[in-house]
Amino acid sequence: MAIALAEWTDPAVVFAGGPARHPDAFWLDASAGARAGHSYLGLGEPAAIDPVLATVLRHDAPRPVSDPGEDAALPSGVGAFRGGYVGWFGYEWGAAHAGLGPEVATTPGPEVVTTPGPVVPPAAWLRVDAFVAFDHATQRVWAVAPAAQAAAWAERVRAWVRAGEAAASADLQAPPKRIATSGHTAGEHADLVRACHDVIRAGDAYQLCLTTQFTVPAGPVPFDAPSVFAALRASSPSHHAGFIRAAGATLLSASPEQFLGVADGRVQTKPIKGTRPRGSDARADAALAAELRASTKEQAENVMIVDLMRNDLTRVCEPGSVRVDALLNVETYAQVHQLVSTVSGQLRQGVSVSDLLAATFPAGSMTGAPKRSAMAHLGGLERASRGIYAGCWGYIGFDGTVDLAMVIRTIILHGDVATVGSGGGITSGSVVVEEVQEVGVKVRAPLAALGAAVPAGW
């Protein structure tokens, strides 16, 4: 049941009033200052993985609406959450679910020194029955909960609003200075790019998404997850931003990439391949966007993953229903221009989350192609676990809706250590120095939110 609040309240206020300090909390954020889209936040109960995976994404029986009056006014379609599970699946979890275990990582690369990051839960999910929904376009807010709990939940949300107004209005403080180190140095990354070229020349892959992770110890001042997220969303507004605290770890994301969206039995994926930094002025910025749009290498990189995702979706979609809805669109964010395409298909009846993930995850934009061979080679080249990075996060609704973003441009906090992953797709046309620079461009804003600079060479 949905109860409309009397006045519009910014999600940051509601979050600061309660969920920000709760051990099992989430905020699916449409971005700071959003004028469209939806945000959702609240608390959850730790959930087992099996019911999450068993969720059916398409069945043709009508689904009742509990309260047609207010519930019908809630957001609908892709990105509309009506209750379900919120959490993440990590990269290695996805590899195992697709039948690709650690034994595939057998391809030796150049000798590099890797720094193992903290061990974080490979998959963690919260069951969410009560939450707060925000429609940014209409400036409406609802407290949503099962009918028997709705009145009490709405009053709790109003208390969060009152408590959060002072906290959310406080000036954003600069984080203390911290030092970031990379899993391998910029020079070692350059050697790994050359090793990827060797793999491609040998015919074992035609694209490899080579990554590394940056580690930031907290130092004498512990991390404050809500403050770090506030800094990240201020510098890097994104349509798939989010805060999830579960299983003792916290994910803080400004992801620009939707991995999977499902509504009314139709699935879409929006792979990103192709990046340019923002320019120093309007003319330089437009020139960089045009350069990205015209780049033969970046176009090829993107189309390779589009073809891979088309192939993945055919495994779970109705024959003939998979299509490319958009190809090689330039999307612009605070730090980068990105080349984005959209692929969709109609799911076969009875397809579950487990089926969909087995067919598509880990995402091709984070592996390369062909997927199995690319993952095998990358395991040997990177020589380190990716953990949550390069996985996916978001929600899986009780009603069969899904919105999962890629774990990129994302900070993982676990204890007194933060990690941030970054990488890029390597093809035969990749220029070594440009690939190294791209890693630094992508990681700069998340590291800055932690109080750290990009290490020398990147």
C-alpha cells in the first residue's frame, strides 16, 4: 500500500534521517538535482540468494495491484520498483554461475605485483517490503509498505524527514587526504595491454576488458560512507547511482551503465564501450565528443559487445525478438563522454533471474569477446580477484521487474579499506598509452570522493 506524503522532500533528506546509519540500507538514486526518473530508499532484511535467483521474470498471468488508488500512481515500467530484493552480484560469483570457475584463469601474463584487496561478500541481497518512492518529474513521494504496516511506516518516514533536514543541509566537508595504490602500476598495465595484443594476434579473442583495482586505506580517520557517497554524487551525477549497505560491506556507485532492465517481460541491456574525457571548455568538449563518435576503433569495440549481448539474449528470449534499439549513441557525464548502444528482447515465458544471469553475466562489456576465452585470458593477465567490481547491482522486483547496473565508477567500503576498480576494452587498434590514461580518467572522481589522488603514471 502506498501513502502519499504531503510535500516533496529530497531523497538526501530522507536518507540522512534514518537509513544512512542503518546496517542494512539502500538508496537507488536518480542523481543529485534530478528532474526526471525515480529514486527509492529504505531498509531491508538480509536475504538468501536462492529466492532472488528463483524470481520469474515473465509469466503471462495478470498481477493484482494491492491498492489501485495510490499504488496505480506509483512509477511504472523500466526502473519502477514495487518491492523485492536490492543488492549485488560480484564478478567471480557471475563467472561461477555461468560455469566459469577460477580454473579458467590459466593464461600467464607479464610479471606484475598485485595487492590483494579486502575479501567482501561476492553476493549480498536485502529483502525490501517497505520503502520510500520518489518521482522526480512530478515531485511526489510515497511511503510504500504492506497494508497492515503502511500507517506506521509512513509515520516513520515522516520522522526521517524531520531528523534529516538538519543533517542533509550541512555543508559537504572535504575528506581527509588519503593515499591510493593500484593493483599494478601504470607501466605494468601498459605491459598487460601489449599482452592483450598478443592474445588478439593469436586469434584467442578480439576484445579483452583489462582492469585493475585501486586500494585506499582509511588511515587515522575512518570512512564515513554517507559522506563519501555525498561527495561522489555531487561530482559524478548519474542515472544509476546508489548506496547499498549489506553483509558488512557498502557499495557506493555512480554507474553510467545499465546492465539489465526488465519490465513486462522485455529485457534490455545498454553496453558502454568507448570513452573520451570531458574538454576544458565548450569547444574542446564538443571536439572530444565528435572524435569519440567518429572513431573507427571505438565503434568496432562497441559493436563487438553489441553482437555478444545479442547472442547472450537469444538464449533466453523469444526467437526473432532480439533487436538493436540504439547503436553508437554518445552519452555525456561529468567526467567522460561514453559510446552507448541498446539491445533488447522479449523473454521466453517462465525465464527466471537465474536463467537470465546464466545467459548474460558477467556482462560482455566487462569481459570482452568471445566471453569464455576472454575471461580465461584475463584471469591470468590480471592475477587478482575483481570481487564486486565488474559485477552488477540494483534491484530484482517481486513482480518480475529488474534494474541492474554495472559495478563501475563504484567505491566498495569494507572495514578500513576502500577499493575502486577501473579498466577498458583492448582491441587490435588500441594505443597503449591511451588505454593507460583511460583507466586514470575513469577512476579519478571515485578516488577524489575518498580524499585520494590518482597514483603517478595513470
